[in-house]
Amino acid sequence: MAELSGSCFCCNFPGMLDTVAGLRTKAEADVILAEPVGSCTDLSATVVQPLKDRMGRELVISPLSVLVDPARLRDILDGGTAGLHASSAYIFRKQLEEADIVVVSKADSISSSDLSVLQERLAKTCPAAKVLALSALTGAGLKEWLDMVTTSSDAGQHLAEVDYDIYAEGEAVLGWLNATITANGEPTEWKAFASNLLAELSRRFDGMGAAVGHIKLIIETKDDCVIGNLTGKGDTLSVRGPSVTTPGARLTLNARVQMSPEALDAGVRDILARTAGQKVTLTPVAWRCLSPGRPNPTHRYDYVAAVRSE
């Protein structure tokens, strides 16, 4: 695993290539799954086409997959904003527009009949894209998707027409927080800690009317880890992993919330302190909270590039 920190793929394309090269040489990776920032779009023009054009002799570029949350997708297809700022919802729609494959994730969270309806509507909305569903929880659909992306090189077949003023606003309304924290003190049951922390964050942001894009939490102990996610209101909270009790752990927290970075910073610090109480001492190792600047891609192709074979 590697991270391109401090920037996105499109605005730091050379950095992305360096990261890919490191994975190929140091980790001897045969397959690289590249996950961009969730609020990025225009990836076909700014990442996939340059990869095909410049790296096609060294890499097999797989189709661009866009994963969508079924609850948010339903509202977007109905013409709503899924609780997001209108410009953020615009980004969601543009992601669908440029996808080679649209993947309805969390397929286990809705009925099979509702899932079928969503897939039918997606097929009409994105007629040129392949549509499938999967559940990371049960594994259903995962093999189908992996087979699709590892056997096809039909990558970046669609370009979206993106208004960068709307795109920039859609990103700027989100506060971004990335933090790594060490925790030490009395023996703590970390799965319960994660559940309490995310539940309190959800209550705080819901009470402020601040839409949550996502909050991701990983708590690592010496031998185990707990993973927590919040992708909307409180009913989207999910925590998985063993119920492990240790005196120390390492927390990695990643949040995208529709509010100013100052308010996000203050809110997260307060809830962390309340959750830790007097029994656990939290020490930030890395902490960055910001509002992203205007997207300024290194490359932006206005055509579907052919893969260079020589």
C-alpha cells in the first residue's frame, strides 16, 4: 500500500507515476488498485488518458470503475442532491458520466428487487457503461468485477464535459481532515471506542446540518485492527473487526464533511477528547485539516487516447 499525500492523482500526475513505480519495484506489485479522492472527477481526461498515452507500453490500463452508494444513488437519479451541496452532487453525476464501469456497492444493504431497479435505471442513465453490483461484506459480485477489470483494457472510453468552476466549488465546500494519532492509557476495548467515536461524530455533524461525505477510521493494535466507516447520517455507521482490548493503539482518521475546515478541526478534536476521557491519552502524530484548492490537472486530454504499443 502507498499513498500520494497532499495532492490528488490529476493535479500531481508525476507524483502518481513515482508512486506506481515504487509499488512495482519495492513491492513487486502485479496489480495496482488506484483509489482517487472521492470528490475527484474528470479522471478519464486527466489520469486515464495520460496513462494510456504515456505508460501504455509498460502498464495495462484497466477500465475506470466508479463505486456508488445505493442510498445516495437513488436520490441522485431522482434529481436530488443526496443531502450534499448542489455542486458536490454535480461531481457525483460527472463521475457517473465518465465511468467505464458503474459499481453499486453495499449490495447487501438493499433488497434484491430495489437493487435490480437501481441497476436498470443506471443502465438507462449510463448506457455506454457496464453496470454491476457487489458487496464487500459478503463478497457477492466481487469476482465478477475483478474478472472484468483484469481481463479488459477498454479504459477511459468516455470523457465528461466538466465545468471547473462548479467542480472547484463542489470540492471547496468540503472540509478535509487527515490525522494519525497514537493512543495510550488504560486497557481499552477498541471496537467499542471506534463505535462511540463515530456515533458521536455523526450526532455532532447531523446536529449542525453538515452532510458527511465520509469518515474512515482504522484503529491498529499490535496484532489486530478495527475499521469503521460513516458515509452519511448515523444509520450508515459500520464498525468491523475483533473486540480487542489493549493499553495502546494507533488511529488513522480521514474525514470529508460539508463544513469549513476550522469547524471540522474543532469538532473532531472535541469529540476525540470526549471519547478518550481521562483514561486514554491521544497524541497526534500527523494532523492536517484543509479546504482543497481549485483543481489544476497536470494533463487534460480532450480526446480518447489510443494505447501506445511502441
